[in-house]
Amino acid sequence: MSVENDPAAALAPMPEGLEQVILPRAHDVGGFEVRRALPARERQMVGPFIFFDQMGPGEFLAGKGLDVRPHPHIGLSTVTYLFEGAIQHRDSLGSDQPIVPGDVNWMTAGRGIAHSERTGAELRQSGSRLFGIQSWVALPKHAEETAPAFAHHAAARLPVLEDGGTRLRLIAGEGWGARAPVTVSSDLFYADAALAPGAALPLPDHHEERAAYVLDGEVEVAGERFAPGRMLVFRAGDALALRAGPRGARVLLLGGAAMDGPRYLFWNFVASSRERIEQAKADWKAGRFAPVPGDDKEFIPLPEERIRVRAGTQAPAAGSPTS
């Protein structure tokens, strides 16, 4: 899937301090709306963030729910962060962990892991809502073949900063004078911020690449307002701040050091070489990934390759909750 900017917006000059404004492409997944901001046709990554999907908000009727069957990953960390609902994560390491709003599930695939994501039995009986963000963080070359790992961090463990009408939870990395307990493989920041009407939030200026995703309300940058469902990519080094509109705003802020080269991307695989992608494809087809305990009766088959895989090419991420 690709993300295309609004043609009219592309003709207008960028406000001072901005490089790009990405309009995510919305698509329907079984009655559940998803908006994908990264990867985009114009930009593969912001810092190490190579995939960024807004899931919902949407509602599952009684008896229905999320059912992402076991599927593989290599060369990345998946980051799940919810605003509503819950997801049951299981993986080939034996992890069996529910995630609820404010918590962080950080799964590092490294040389290879399989996992599933489903709605739990209790919520499935009663019906439920789901709203959140799933992102992928590409691993630097030195960590691509690291051992797979999974970590869960409850909301209470994450730093929360409050100042001048802004409440910010640092999901991962370092920024605003705080550091999250999540173990990461590269220099990055990822935060969830709620801004009161008119409140201003400075961007961390020591990170090379920076972006903000407007989730709710409006934000103003250099005198121009931006509505929800836009990813704003900022110029490196500029001292900038976001200011909330008259209804306030909620934004996700992300970025970090520029990646050590482009990445090949096919399905759920990310790698710095095409050969590693081909090996992962062969390993999944041959059943060489470890099974997911407690969820080993079905799996997502490798999709047919319809386009040539190259650095920056996007193929459907069929194993993500948003595909």
C-alpha cells in the first residue's frame, strides 16, 4: 500500500520548518478503517520508524474481534500502543500478554519471530472497540540478526510530563529531559501528547529526524493549522513548537537518528539486503520459524509477490493488525 499526498497541498509551499505533510491512505479491513502514514511513496522512514498505522477507532460486534493469525517478522521491532480496547499478543517465545490503553508491547523480531494478535475471549463475547497505533521500528544493521525478544511495559512505568497545559507520556526513547524504560536499538523518541487549547509543545531539537501525527483536534505550525489524520515531517535542526487549536489536540511525536541506509520491505519483513528478505520468505514457506504456543493451528501464508522488492518498495503488511 502507498500513501499519496493531496495534489493541491503538494503545489502549495511548505510552512517554515516543515519538509512534508503526509496524508495517510485510508482503507477498510473487514469494516475496520485503517490509516497508513508510513511507509509513504515520498518517504520510507522518519528516523527508524518505517511503518505507522492508525487502527480505528472501530467497533466489533459481539462474537467478532481482531484475528491476526500467526505470521513472521525479521529486522524490526513492532510497537503496539492503544487508546481504546485490548489485544492479546502471543509469540513464538511463549509470550502471552494482553495490552490495554497506555501500555506498550515492544516485540523485537531480530533474526526471526512469529506472533499473533487477537481479541480476547471476554471482549469477544460482549463486543468491543479498538483504537490505537501500530508502528514498526527498523533495526540498525548491527542489530538485524539479534535474538528475538518481547517486553511489556505498563502505563504506570512510562514517564509522564505535565507543563503549561500539556500532558505527555514518553512511550519509548529519550526526549523532553526524560527517558522511557523500553529497551531500544537506536537513538529515537516516541511520545503521546495531549494539549489544552492554545498550549504549545516544543519538539526535541537533538534528534535528526522528527515528525508529529495529529490524532485529534488541530495543531498550528508556523502560522498554519493542520487537521487530524496528517503526519507532519519537520526539517532537521529547526527549533519548532506545536500549538494546539481552540479545541486542543492530541498528537503522537516520533523520530530519531537517520537510518544507516535504506531498507528492503516485503510483507512483514524488513532488511538491509534483498538476499535476507528472500531467505525469510523461504524460511516461512518451509516452516522454519518457531510456532506460537497456544496459537499454532493456523497461520498467514506468504503472499504472492506481485511487485519487485527493492529498498523503499511497499508490499502489503498482511501480518499486521491493520491489513
